[in-house]
Amino acid sequence: MQNMTNKITKNSPCIKIEHVNKSFGKKQVLFDISLNVSYSEILGLLGPSGSGKSTIVKMIAGIDFPTGGDLYLLDEKMPKLSMLDKIGYMAQSDALYDELTAEENIKFFSSMYKLSKSKQKQRISEVMELVNLSAHLKKQVKQYSGGMKRRLSLAIALVHEPPILILDEPTVGIDPVLRKSIWEELYKLKNNGTTIIITTHVMDEADKCNTLGMIRNGKLIAIGSPDEIKLASGSNTIEEAFLYYGGESK
């Protein structure tokens, strides 16, 4: 089997993870994770629930910290408070205020990034149109469905146009048509210079990423472009490749 974990060798990556381990008490959940993320690319982290994907992105976002090893964003060691405005983060669980309207929620979060009134108004209009919620701007979030809450969380992550966008399973509960339009927007953001990390357990989404890291039981089992991973494993699909690297087909 080809060793793909040293694929990326760019001297100054946008995101650098070096030999990261993470334990919660006596339970170790990440084991020696090392990877680089180039500027203006979409890195997908693929793995089942409980594999460690969310733990990795929380540390990249500065919400959590490693037990061992180091993480760097834009050459700054994380966690670092001054980096928060460089990151758009969408958690797996929606962090919204149910008693407020969607507009009040997004204004509250955008105010943290010191957007001018005119820029705030412009960006709220743009991102709410992107997630197809413009008609529901004045509605209380407690009246939203689960899918609508996911879309609002995505809008909030995008509102300040961060150079690094971290999305933890952003399309769960979103219909296929809207999911397609969201991916089209992610490509536009990437082409305009945004570096994107997205976690997923959906195989067709994994195929859309520039670089794919496969996570299983807290370990990085393969990394490369989707085509490279399929070629190296002799697989026709990402699902087959995941089973191959995970050891289930051996």
C-alpha cells in the first residue's frame, strides 16, 4: 500500500498540524495526526461518527487544544484569541438563540467581527440568500426546522468572509438541491482564496474535495486527492477506498 501521509510538502501551508494527540481523561481519541492544508483548497475529513473529525476541527478553530503536538493557522500557533476573526466555524450542533429571530442571531454574531453597518447589511442579505432563508429572516429560530437551523449556522459562519472556513458536517438535513448550491458556493469561495475544511461521512461529498483525509478510530489512515486515494487503493469509489485503508477488505 502506498504511504500517502506525506503527500503535501508546501513550505508555508495555510494550516499545519504536527503530531497532534488528544485525550479526554484516560481515553485517547486522536493519535499522532499530522497534515498540511494548502491555501485556497478544500480539505475534506471523512470518517464515521466518533472517529475524531469534530475533535480535529475544534482544535483547528481554537476551541479546544491538543494533549500533545502543535497546530498553526496562517503561521500562528493555535489556540490564539486574535485569530478568531480569521475563522468561520460551523459546529456540528447549532449554537443559535431560539428566542431571537434569524436576523437578530446573525446580527449578533456578525457584530463580533466589527463589520460596518452597511457591510453587515450587505453580507446578511448575501448569505441569507445563499442558504435560501431570506423569506424567513424575521422568524424566530425556535420556529425553524432542523435543516433551516443548519442553513442559518452556515450563513453565520460565512458572514464576515473569513480566510479560513471550518464546517463540521454542514449539509446534514439539507435537501439535495440546496446542498448542490452550497457546494457551488464553496467552490467560488475557494477560487477567491478561502481555505476550507469540511467534515463529512457522505461519500459523494468526499469526492468533491481537493484533498481528502480519511479518519478512523482517531487515526489518519490516508490522505491525498480523491483520485489519488482511489488509484493507490485500487478502488473505483471512495467508499471502497475507505474500507481498504480501514482494513475491512484485507
